[in-house]
Amino acid sequence: MLHSVHTVSSGHTSTSLFPFKPFHPSSSIAFYMDQSSLLSFNLKQCRRSNLICQASHVQDANAVSPRNEESYVHGPSEMVVGVLGGGQLGRMLCQAASEMAIKVMVLDPQENCPASSLSYGHMVGSFDDSTTVEEFAKRCGVLTIEIEHVDVATLEKLEKQGVDCQPKASTIRIIQDKYQQKVHFSQHDIPLPEFMQIDDLEGAKKVGELFGYPLMIKSRRLAYDGRGNAVAKSVEELPSAVDALGGFDRGLYAEKWAPFVKELAVIVARGRDNTISCYPVVETIHRDNICHIVKAPANVKWKIRERAAEVAFNAVNSLEGAGVFAVELFLTEDGQILLNEVAPRPHNSGHHTIESCYTSQYEQHLRAVVGLPLGDPSMKTPAAIMYNILGEEEGELGFRLAHQLMKRALTIPGASVHWYNKPEMRKQRKMGHITIVGPSLSNLEGNLATIIEGKILDDTTAVAPRVGIIMGSDSDLPVMKSAAEILEMFGVPHEIRIVSAHRTPELMYSYASSAHKRGVQVIIAGAGGAAHLPGMVAAITPLPVIGVPVRGSSLDGIDSLLSIVQMPRGVPVATVAVNNATNAGLLAVRMLGVADDNLLSRMSQYQEDQKESVLRKGDKLEKLGWESYLNSTS
């Protein structure tokens, strides 16, 4: 029987294992209603560390008007959003909805699905059952999905009856059948790996002769997270690959092997007015065919990013309906961008947007389906890494390992933990994710390694330096401290080291060759006399090097200046005036500001402050006259 339910997805609540206190509503009683009623509920807001759980106000979902006018909150849209599916994507949609007081109801067969405890209402039932979906639609102003494996025939029927579905049922039908998805995109000139339908073994062998081996065999339907894919490395392996996918009766097609060097993804948002907006291109790294790590932005050339965004834009532009779409891509050895597949919903590759972008993919999806203006998809932090918490073991041991991982993550600056509250732990199951934001991907990769390898940072090593200040002797410190003072003023983490090119060449080589791996992005090198340090470091490191000529006792620093500026072609060193470490610090901030809007803004303010200072001095001089002015400043 179809019923509505108020349940609490408490997940695994062993207090000896879970690092956060489990959250419960004010009443933990479960109510089962008949299909004519629907109960929504209120959870206390819970905010612990970076783990955020939120819920909506209590209200009868069938009521036309609120039961208590004083408790009624008008959000930007009065439309009730119905989501087919209540997994982790639905959960994060509910979290985003609570920020805007948008009502989200979910339909899911599991009473304690991840979204159940945060949704405005939860109906227990199958999202691929016609009767259930039709009943659910009566309670919603717009229908959307968090999983594409739904009853699309019913959605088409509902659309004819005037029900608002976003994205459109036609789009979901195309996406559900991966072969038809390929056909559709090929008809719209989207670059793809070559593909061909296979109906029997002889046909598969002919395709193998045409495409060569290895050959990718794929299921047309119900394929995700690596399910539905099999590789035949030779003609002899074709039968076993086909059998692994359930045989030809399940519907199969073959795809030419794409020799990719990276997998990329683009989240694309499409509004009801057909406005299309692309998020930054990311790199996805898979483990056992499951998305495991996402790096944002992708560490590829701008030309590649632009081409990836163009392909993603064109793919989504060929579909119908509003919402966010995830476009998965291959970057091949010869620099081509090929479309792998599209998901018409929020996606694993966009989890990082919650912390890293001005508008998360979840907020964006809600904006799109209810008809609000699309938000800014750009990143508000220079870099982000998302790490999926996958089940390592079954049951209690699996929970323990996941909880230890999360506890380590919460010691890392810029790390946020998301736990999906799934009640059962299985190997390779997506149980949560960790997002780390920071100044650079290299910095974040080091932090992620710390989390994975089981080390907990102390306060003295938690923030990785972005600038390295080095000098050949402590006698240079009175000059070089000015660079450190500038970096401190702008809030740039930095380190200061004594590294002599002549007396400690091994240390110099070690520092120069490893700095970028530790997250350092700019090196400021001060040197006097022969002043070999900046040039030698620049010859080793891929980072920009700023040389500071330090005034010596014999040639007044001219020898140092000439030594640093006379670098051979191919080994650049940016050079400032003699003893002017202040400018070196400012130049380092400007370099970092190219990819850091916060620093760029602060630098603009610094320039404005300098301007105001000069204008004030000019006004004072005009007012006092030169003699009084000099006396006042002496």
C-alpha cells in the first residue's frame, strides 16, 4: 500500500564509533498514513563542526493554507518541488532548499532514505511505479529527479495532463537508454567515441574487427557507477563480457576504446528561459569505475577547458527542460574532447560546489526547476578537492573506518564533511564525502594525503605556506623581513628559510625541487654579493621566483642586482630594486591574486589606500606650505 511516512534516518548511531552525536527530531515516533494523507515534519537544526543537517517547518502538505499564520514563512517560491528519489542527492537538494525556504518532497521506496529526515515531506513508494508517481505528482507543483531510472512513460502521461516536469520526460527517455543517448548526441554533432549496437555474438565479433581491442561492451539501461560496463581485451573474451552484462537480451552496444589521459566533467545549468550556464571544468578520478576524487578546476590548459565547456554546453542545449546536467567527458592523448555520457540531475562531480562555488549545483537545480534566476557558478576559492567516502568494509568495521576518516578530515583547515546517514554499510557504497578548499590543488592534495594516510595535523603544520622566503644568510633577514610583513598584512601563509647556494647546495636543491609539491606557489629569494641563490633556484623549480638584491659592504648592492637580472634565456627571475623586499612581497601577492579573488580585491584596496595617502599629503602641503609641512613631519 502506498503510504506517507515520518521517519528518522538515524543511520549507524553507535556512540563508541560515530564522531558526531546522532540527530533526532523532537519526536522520534514514526507515523504511517493512508494514501490520502501526507505528514511532513520538523527537525531541530543541527550544526556540528562542518557537518550540517537542516530541515523545514512542520506543515500538513495537503493543506492549502498554513495551520498557523505566524509560523508561515514565505520563500522565493511557493511551488512544492517533488523529487523522484531520496538518496544523497535528494538529501543535499533538501539542504539547499532549506536555505531558501523552498519545500521539497521526496518519493523513495526506503522509509529511512538519506533525504527522509530533511525533506518537507517523504512518500514511501517506488519512483518507477505508475500509480505511485501519479499520486505523488498531485502533491507537487513541479516534478524533478535525483535518479534517471524512473517511470518515464508515466512522466510523459503526466506532462500531457499538464503536470510540470523538469527536465522534460523526453530528455529523461533519451538519457535512460545509453545507446539512444549516443544516437541523439551524434545527430547534434557532439564528439563521441565510435559506437554500434550489438544484437548477437557474430555482430559483436564484426564490431570488434572494426573497432579493434580492447573493446568496451555496455548495457543500454540501468548502468551507473561502473555497473553495466565490461571490457573484452580480445575476441575470445567477448562471450564472457556479454555474459557479465546479462546477455544480449538485456540490450547491449559496443564502444570503441577511447585512449583517454584524463576524465573531465562539467556541471551545466539550464533555466526555464533556456539560459545556460557552465560550472568550471573538473577532473574526475575513478576507483573501480566509481567516482572517487574530483579536482576543481581541472589541471589542464585553458584551451582544453574552453573546448570541454563548449562540448558540454552544446550537449545540454540539445536537450529539453530545466535543471542541472552533468556532462562527463574524455580528454584523449591527442587533445580531443569526447562526450562519455550525460546525467540530467545533480551529480557526484558537482558535490564540491557546496563549498567552492557561489551557487552550489543543488541550489542551482532548485532555482532552475522553479523558475528563479540562475546563480553565479564560478568558484569563490582558488581550488577544491572532493573525496568520496566509500565503504571499505562491511558493517561495524566499515563504519569505524569511515568515522575515523571523517575525524581526521575535521582537523584540516578548509575541510567539510558530509555524511549521508545511510543505515547500512557495504563495500564501495557511497556513504558520504569530504570537500577541501584552499589556495591550490597541490596544497589540497597534500591535505588529502594527510587525511587518507591517517595523520592528524597539529596547529603548527595545519596551514601550508603559499610563499617561500629564502635567503643565503641570517644577515639578509633585516631586509627580507619586509616581504614577510607584507605577506602577513595580506594574510598569505608563508615560510622563511636560510638556504645558501654555496654553503648548502644540497639543501637548496631539495628546497627548490620540492616546494611546489608542498603547496608553495611563489618563492622570494634574497641574496647579496654573487647573488646566485635566486637564479639557481629558478633553474630547478617550476614556480615563479622573485629575486631581491641585498646591499653588501663593497659595491652597494649593484653587484647583486646585476647578477640576478643577468639570467640566461629560459631561466626567468623577477627582480626588484636593491633591498626592496617590500615590493617582492607585493609582487608575490599580485601573482597569487591572478587565481584568488580575495587577494585581488585586497590588493585593489591597498592601491586605493596608497592613493588616498598621497592625496592627503598633497592637501596638507598646500594647506601648511612647504616649511611648516617639513616641520610637522620631522
